[in-house]
Amino acid sequence: MKRFFLLLICSLQTVGAWANASNQLKERLQYARRGDYIVTEANKVITVIAVRSRTDSSVVFEEISVPAEHLKEKPESWGQWVKNKAPGHTSWSMIEIDLTSDQLLECYSFSRAAWLQAASQESLLSTLLHLPLEKLDENKRKRIGPPPSEGEVDRRQIWNPPLTMNGQKIKQARFDAYTAEWPQDRSELSGKTVTVYFDEEGKFPLPYWIQVDTPHVTASMRVIDSGSQLPSPYQKLPRRVPEFISTPRVSEKGLQLSLKSPKYYKTFELFAIDVTTKEKQILPISHFILSHHGDTVQLEIPKTELAQTLETGHRYTWLVVPTGFSEYYTESTKPFYWNP
């Protein structure tokens, strides 16, 4: 169940036929605040998961994992533990999820000081994004105590997971449960029933309990604490810089630039830098055609724009700036000679 929780978040955001489950989480995330967090325990691993940012288009989560044996005693304050760089942790990362396409946009590991490729999780994510999670009726919910004899009315109380908020146990907490059967995909979850519990009042954006049932054993990821305003020494998700993947290509229509770029960069600003003389001049390119092809972005500048902006016999490099991310600009290295 490694990284199971964050991947399950992706499954809850699926659209179309599974709109009920999707709306449930997306509604909650609308009210999510920076620093909302849960602390989970499963398979002798404790994981802190926090909301780091949320916009209309995406959400960023932070995940810190530590083997339970590395914590002799659970911290009195998880916030202070994180402030102290989470002593004993073995994994610390942030991920970004697109709330429109439900794709995993980025994953950066602070413990490895490197970006992780989403491709390694594509098959699992694809499955999760199409899980038909459905809300469980009360008569199908797990109950407390042995079942009644045949013919007797079942008067047992519905079972709800324990709820702890900022180290304080909340009595008589109530939850909604959602369930789905994992498809036969040869993974460790293949064919198993997954049940997810959210607080009934909808005051908290994240699940409190995730349970996987098999014919022989039930495994669960339980939340041992939760709260808000969790601090972090890392203020934001590191971003990759777009890269030119070929030299500018001249065609009958104009000039085409090709870049490898993360999917979270939707639009760009484009500039031509005149490097003919020592005093470089930066010229904005007002009109160009932008197209996305997976991780490849193409910018096509019409001949008319080139003729109006560039000077014959001059050499230029190209500056591409992702809109809203000006610090992650990229510039071509080999000058382009303009001679129409």
C-alpha cells in the first residue's frame, strides 16, 4: 500500500459516470486550507499528509513518511516535528494534481532532491481515476458487535472510525463511507474491496480511514491525528524549467520552436533577444500559435510577425517564459540568423 493514500485521492476525482464520488472530494477541497493535515499509520509506517496549496485548477499535497520504529514516542506536536525537519523520516515529497484532468502533474522528492517521473505510476493512476466509488447505504455499513440471530432485527450501532483532532479524541464522530472493487489488474489490490471514510459534516477535506478487504484479512490505513495550520520548511513545490529539444525550424508558414515542458505550464510569453551587438535588445513576439502534444510544446511564429519584429542580418536567441512562472524561463543557446 505504498503511497496508497495520495494515489487514492486521484481516484476520488474521476468524472463522468462517477460524478457523485468526484463531487464529494472536490467539494471538500474547495474549502481546504493550507496546512490541513492528517497523520496516518499503516504497515508500521507513519505518514503525514498536508494540503500545501489549492487553486481552482490544481491541489498540492505534501507527504512525509517515517517508519514507526524510528519514533520511540509519537510527537506531542506534529507541527513541531515537521519544523524540526521530521527526525527519522525516510521520504519527503510534494505532488500536484490537476483538478480538471485528474492527472498527476508533478512529483518532487525533497529527500532525494529530485523530480520523480509520473510515468512509473501511470497504470495505477489510470485504474484509480476510473474506480466507481459509491456511497454505502447505512444498512450495508459495518456494525459493532456480533450479528443478530436469523430473523432478529439488527439493532447494532454503525461502526465509525476513531477521530483525533490536534491530539484530542473527538467523541461520537460520524462518517460517510464510500466503496469500490479494485479491477483485476495483477496489482496487490487486484479484486479487493476498498472502503473510504469521510467525516459526515464535511468540515475536513481528507479521508480519515481507508480499508482494504480480502477473503482472509482486512488491512487498514488509519488516521491517528489530524488538524490544521501544519507548518513546513518547504514553502512551495519546486518547478522544472522548460527545455528546447531542437533548433528552430523554418517552414513556409514561419518559424517553429519545440520544447519539452511540464503540463502545468499552459501558456507562455515569447521574446526574441537580438545578440548581434553587445547591448542585447529584448523584443516581445506578440503573435504566435501555441500547441501542446503531451510533454512537448510547439510555438509557431508566422512570417508576418517575424518580418515586423526582426531585422535582416541580425542574430537572435529565443526566450520562453511560462505565464505566471516568470522565474522558470528558458533561453535557446544557439543564435538564429534572420535572412528572409
